[in-house]
Amino acid sequence: MRISAFPLALAGAAVTLGLLTACSENPQPVAGIGTAASASRGAAVYPASFRPNLVRPDWMKAAPANRRRTTNIAVAQFGTTSVLWFKANNPNNQPPAVCEPADSTNGIRIDRAGNLWVPDGRADTTTEYAPKCGAAKLTIPDPTGEPADVAFDRLGHVYIMNLNNKSGLPTVNVYTTSGKHVRTLSNSSFSVPMGVESDTKGNVFVSNLTHSNQGIVVEFAQGKMPGKQLAGVTLGLPGVPAFDSKDNLVIGDWEHLTINVFAPPYDSAPKTYTMMGASIWCPLDRQERHIYCGDGANGSVDVYAYPSGTYLYSDTADLSPSGLVTGVAPAPPAPY
């Protein structure tokens, strides 16, 4: 059985690192304490103490029968082998389409052209798939570690974040859309990076849990070194950054179960909304009317109104707590 690192284990207020099996339906700690850098491939960004709630909670609302969604949603589950696609108009919570292969996959992302990018945590590769459950187009081998999230900037660069580096600090590798490596981003604060995203100006942001267990966000101006920590952003367990067209930073805190909206220049207190279940990926849709959160605790995609933060409903078809919902990718994506 392959051993994998689920890097965050919660013990009261303390956060330590533990090893778990990626193959287990209900992950259990199996060995000691390790680091993300020394861990083997196939790591999920979930705490080692994560115990999914197997009973549908009272708060969860089914998708309304009269819903007419304008956004298709791709969803990855770490414990399954395919990306699921929920159609834009799915008024009765019908089962999603089973599409692109995905193995030990955390974050997924859709680019402006509609291509879906899927990191493979076991093969240490990221593959671009054509729109509408299309064929593989490009596969980028990761030179430094395990790919766990993907982002794009307005100039066409691809940013692939590593969860577990083979040696040294975690990194974000930057590529052209043809797969040519351009540069590498890193920061001395990087310990357990959670996600990467760019704003509409081409600046790149990486959320990270530091060695001292502080959730922060590091900005790389124009996608280049050096990185600088955002002074006003401090979280418990940070989710993946997302941005609206005004460059408001939308980011979850899955320790405190909040969705936080920071206005630029990100140096003051955020607007905060209640998160219904532990969610790392909470992207916006193109219209910036909804936030779609991959709820690993309850096996669902929880939908919130934006900018009000009001919880609306949950998609649950073919999703489960044991599958560990991770990446969520609206199509078309939010502006970048």
C-alpha cells in the first residue's frame, strides 16, 4: 500500500504533520511525524484528523427544482479516479458526467479557452484536456515535486504549485501554454502551500501554512520573484485564493469555517461569511454571482451568492465524504 502525506493534523489548537494512506476510504494515521518535503507522492490537502461527517447535515439544501445555472462545474475528488462535470442546467440534481482521469488530484482549473488542467499527484504530471470532456492535449512533468494546483495569468502563463517538493522549499513552476518552463517561484515562508491564483493585473498569490502554523498569502508581483506576504491576511487554515474583477481577494478559512473577502491592498479586516463545511477550493463563476466550494466534510459542492455570501444550496450527486472533494472549476472561469 502506498503511503501518502495528508500534511495537516489538528490536535486542539496545534497543527502537526502526519502520514496517512491515500488509498484508505477513511484515512487514518499510520506513522509518526514527517514533513511535506520528505513525504511520498499522492498527498491530499486535508488534516490527518479529518473525519468526514457521513450523515447529511440538517443545514444542507438540495439544488432547487427551478434552478437554471449558467455555469458548468468540474469537480475532483482526491479518493476517486475521474473528474465529474455538473451541467449548467441541472434542476433535479442529476448525476454528473464522468470525464477526465484524475489520480490523487487536488486542485483543477479551467482556462479561458475552456481547457481543463488536471494535476496527477501520483505521476507528478499536469495534463491539459480539451473542452467538453475532450482528449488530452499536453502533459507537463513536474521537475521539482507533486503538482497540486494550477492557475493562469492574463499573459498566458501557467502556474503549477507543488504540495510536496522532492527537496528544499515548496515551489510554483511557471510555464508557457506549450509547456516550456519559464521560471520558479518560492518563498522562505513556504511550508504547506494550499493554492495559487492570479488577479486581473497579472500578480500571482500563493496561500500557505507556515512552519509556525499561521495561514498567510504571499504575493509575487507580475508573477515574478521575490514574494511578499500580504500584511493584512492572517488565517487559520487558508484555502485557495480567488479574485473578482475588482481584485477583491476571496479566500476560505477551513479551520474557522469562514469565507473571507479582503479588499485591495489587503491590509484591513475582511468581510466574513459562514462556510457550511470544510472547503479549500471556493472559486467564483464568470458572472461573479456565485461561489462554488468543494466541501470535503460533507461530500458536496456548496453554492453561495456573491457578494452577499448567502448559502444557497448544495450539489451532492455522485459525491461523497469518503471521496474527499477537493478541486472545483467553473466553466467559464472567473476573470483573470
